[in-house]
Amino acid sequence: MSRSPPSNPILLIPARLASTRLPGKPLADIGGSPMIVHVWRRAMRARIGPVVVACGDPEIADAVERAGGRAILTDPSHPSGSDRIYEAIARLDPGRLYDAVVNVQGDLPLIDPEIIRIGLSGLEDPETDIATLAAVIEEEKALFDESVNKVVAGFGDPARPARALYFSKAAVPWGEGPHYEHIGLYAYRRDALERFVRLPRGVLERRERLEQLRALEAGMRISVSLVAPGRLGVQVDTPADLERARELLRRES
């Protein structure tokens, strides 16, 4: 397959107010700014392309634009972030100038901008359709926590991306050796994103409730790059996560 590395990427941050565990979390205050603004600022600092927040609610767009950012309103009923960014890129770029889309989750207010760049670098392999990230699981309780998604990949050299073979909520693979937590930042080739969102939900995707498996079942190639666990910051899903993010930002400041 003769595909060049992407030369003109765009970063999209999907966000919506509806959240079962932490309603309204994109607008949650962290150090005087809404969480979504922190994510936008970190993504801007990655300096790999324009950054746009793809949101389902005018309140989120207003917060981003007040901070000097750019936002686009999308259908609030989208079932996933990938569907949201697909609508956003189709509307933002009908002329297809952008050849890659980096999906940065809107609940990572302390993400290290460098790992966004690492995520995109996985697309340098011409056979890779989607690139993502993982970190070594250091705590045993996380290994058996079903809220921690695991990825199976054979890292012959931890400094180089490896091919994702499977994603699961279970503690896989069996046997001695490291296990890896999947970090949900994705870099898509433009055509791969378009293909992915049009695929029917896969058998394993429905069973595990992990949409990445849809791509694997369809024969798409996902590459995984390892990053240090602390570079993610904290993913905010609960009120306790929010307090931790506030405390970490205070220490960082």
C-alpha cells in the first residue's frame, strides 16, 4: 500500500453536555476556565494543525468562542465522538483539504500536548488506517477494572508503534508480561474515518461495547504507540475525577 504520511491534519474535540456520571462536564470549572477550554488550549499547544471543538450544545460553543477558540455545532444525538467529528469535518472541509483527523477527547483537561503529536505520528506507517495510544498498567486493580479498556499489542520495541490485535474490558492477554490500558485519542486518515463511520456495528463491538473492534473486524489496521501514564493527566468522568483534575492543575500552576 503506497500511502504518504498525512501532511495537513486537523484536530477535532467532540463534546456534549449530556453525561450520565457528570452532567454538564465540558463546562465544569477547573481553575477558573471550563474544562473544554483547557482541552482546546492543550490541543493548540500541540501545534500540528487547526483545532475545532465539535459540540452538540450552544453553551459549549459559546464557552470556547469566548476563550478565543473555534467551535462548530453538530447534531446533539450522535451516539459517539467519532460520529460527531465525522459530521464536523464534512461540514468544515467539503473540499477535503485536511487529510487526517485527530480526535482529542473533551474530558482530558491536563493532557500533555506531546502525546497528541505522538498519536498522529502513528499514521507515518503507510499501512495504518487509525493510530491510537496506550500506557502500561501499573496497578493490579486497574487490570481487573472493567472501566479500564485494555489493548493487546505485541511491542517488540516499546519505542515504536505496534499493531493493535484486540481491545477488551477483560485482563488480556494471558500469561506473564505487561498489560496496556488503551488511551482513547485517535488519529484517522481522512478516508479511514469515512469508512469507519459507515461500517455496521460488529459482533465483537456489540459484545465488548468497544467501537474500536468494529474497525478490526472490518480488517482495518490500528497502530498503538506507548506513552507514559502520567502524560494523560486525568480523564474526568466523575465528580472525584473533577476534584483530582482541579488539584493537579493547582500543583501544575
